[in-house]
Amino acid sequence: MLTSSTFFTSATKGCGTRGIELDRAYNGEHSATGKRHGHGTYTYANGFFVYEGAFVDGKKHGLGRLSMKDGAFYEGAFVDDEIQGHGLRHFANGNVYQGEFQLGQMHGEGIMYLIDGGTIRAPAVMNAFQGTGKYHFVNGDRYSGNLLQSKIAGRGVMEYSCGDRYEGDWLAGKRHGSGQCSYSNGNHYKGMWAKDVFEGEGYLVEAFAGIVYAGLFANGRPTTIPSKVNLFYTVEDDPKQRAKKGAAPPGGKNTEPVPILPNTLGTPISTAITLAVQRLVQQPAAAKQPPAAAAAAAAAAAAAAAGKAAPTPLEGVTVWNEPAVEGMAWQTAGMEQGRFAYLSLHAAPPAPLPEDRVLRALLAMTQLEDGSLRLKLLLLEMDVGPLLPLARVENEAIHSIQVQLTHGCYVFNNLSVGCPEDFDKLQSASGTGVLLATAWPLQSGFLKIGLPDAKTRNTAPKAEKK
């Protein structure tokens, strides 16, 4: 018969299962040799762990449950005293893992049920999810792709509950690297990302506005977002006059009266007029570009994109009715493609709106680039007078021209402003009017142009008889 003295109780020789340790920590079946064998419950000396389940030859072996004092527990297979095989681990934070284990760690195929309602299904490697898997979020977002240390990292696809879809590189759960995203509103971005926003070279299509941005992005936005539409043209430089008056400062600002663009009704204007969407930027003293060169570069880019020969740049100065402030310069939003802008004719420059109005809307018969006519609603943030007849198409008066910008600008070559048939409507007390450029929601811009004045009433050109 076995007695308690059969088992060692000394520190050097260990503790027998029927000795002092057994009496205090184990309650269950044992083998004929006194080892824990069969079903039993063992409480660890530190009091944190409690095991209940199968024992074989003194070791945890078979199905069992290891409970922890913080509320966590493991329930599943044990092999030779180790958590090994298939099981379920309930963590103290409420997450639950079900899958394969090796030497007490999550290792192999498994699924994690997160406390917030999400799930991770992927291979586990030494207690972390690694490799190709699926991560479903409680809000309905669904990720499929690579995981690293239980986080979304590497290459993968996220299908958002809102309808957006991203495919590309990830780092620590954020879009980072090269990727493309299709948005539920029709927008699409392809390019570089950093910490979940556009960063670096990219290509963005804004479906509703019909605008494409191609170039450098920073902090989720194109680096050249325009705030205003400008109209300008270049006049030949007279060195003798320039020597007398002094050169115009960069940006077109000059103390001299702003020249009025000469215009004869029914005759194309020989000077090319550039419409550009622009923004104000600080102008470093060491990197100032003459306005004429900037205008010529914009015109050349637009012509090249349209497959046309670039207009020959004039050696001269650029005329602006709204020059940049001192120390600043207008920068064309060269990243932009596809924005629609409108050119219209008015008797006077725009003025601020009354305080009780947010915008001004004008209904205009508009000529499109293909030559067809259509009524368009022009939205302006300024107050302007009535529309004047800008031109005639098949003897029908039009009040605006629609153009589509390339590299942020459009160049009007041989533009004809006003027709002899509309002489009476175009007469102005000052002999001037303004060409107005609009592209909502940007601030409008204008350019002064010659119109018939009251003194020339009896000298109106005669329309040809048909």
C-alpha cells in the first residue's frame, strides 16, 4: 500500500503528487503509482492559474481548461503539460481566439473575435497574426490582404461600408505607399499615400466637377489649389519707354494706369489672352520669374496639351487688371485638367455683393467648344451688371463662351469681342467694358477692354447687307 512517505517532499528532490503539494494543490484522480492521472483540478502555487481537465502520468494531457485570475482562460487540447493543438482562448480584454496553438501560443490557422464585434481570420505565428488573412470591422469595413504583427500591413484591399474601395500598400493599419482608391461619389485617386492621406505624386479625378489633378500632393490635397481666375495678356515692350518709366515690378504691378485692351467690333484681337486658375504664393527674391515668361509658359503648356503650336511669346510685359500684391506672385494651378470656365462681357468691373446676398446667378446663352449653343447658369461671388452680347453665332447673340482648362489655363487666340450689329447695346460712357472670367467656386477675374463710347454713336460700322 502506498503511503505519503513514499513521495518526496524535499526541495531538492521535488514534490510527489500525494505529498504536501498534492494535498494542498491537487484534487482529482491519480494512477496506481501516485501520479496525477485522469480528471482533476490543480491550483498553481502563485494562485493565478487553475487547471481542470485530463492528466496522464502526472502531466496535463488531453482536454482541459486553464483559468486565470484576471478572468482569462484557455479551453482545449493539452499535450505533455503544454497547450498544444486546437483550442479557445478568452482574453481578459474580452477578445476570443479560436484555432491552433503551439507550446502555449497562438500558432496556425485561427480566428479572433474582437470585443468590439470585429473579426480577424488569418494564420497566427507566435501569438500574432501574420501573412494573408481577412480583417472585418464592426462598422462593416472588410479588409483582405497581408497582416503583420496582427496589424494591417503590406499589400491588401479594403472595401469600406460607405462604398469606397482601396487597393494598395498599408503600414500599421493605415494606407501608406502606392495605392489607388475609388470613392462612392465617383472620385478616384491613384498614387502615393502616407498615414492615410495623399502624399507625393498622384492622379486625382473629381467626378462631379470633372476636374483632374495630376502632380504632387501633400497632406491629402493637391499642392496647387487655385483660389481665383485671372485674365492677362502680354504687350510688346518698348525699351525707350521702359527706360523712362522704370521696369514694372514682378507680378505685373505698376503705378502707371492699366492699359485697356484695344478692340474693334467684329475684328479678331491680335493679342492672345490667357485665362488661368491661380493662387497667390510667396515670391522668393532669387527665383522671380518675369510675368511675361510665366504667361508664355502657361500658354505653351495649354497649346501642347491641345496638340497645337504654342503661340510665339512676346518680348514684353504682362498686363493684369488685378496684379499680385507686393512680394507675392500668381501661380497657375498647372496640376489641373478639365475645369470649365466662362468668359462673358459686362459694362463695368464686378463689385462686392450686398450683405444679404451670397452669390449672383446669370442665365447666359453660351457657346461651347464644339460650337454648339446652350443656356448656362453662371454663378458669381461678385455683383456684376447685365450681360452684354459677346459675339454672334449664326446671327444669334451669345453672352458667354465656355472653355475647358488644360494645365490650369486656356489661351484665347484671335478672340473677337462684340459685333457691329450690337453696336447700340455695347456703347459705354467710358468707352470701356470688362471681360469677366468665372469658374465657380473660385473668385472671378476681369480684364478691361475697349467698347464704343457715346461720341462714336454715328460712326458705328455698318453690317454687311445680305
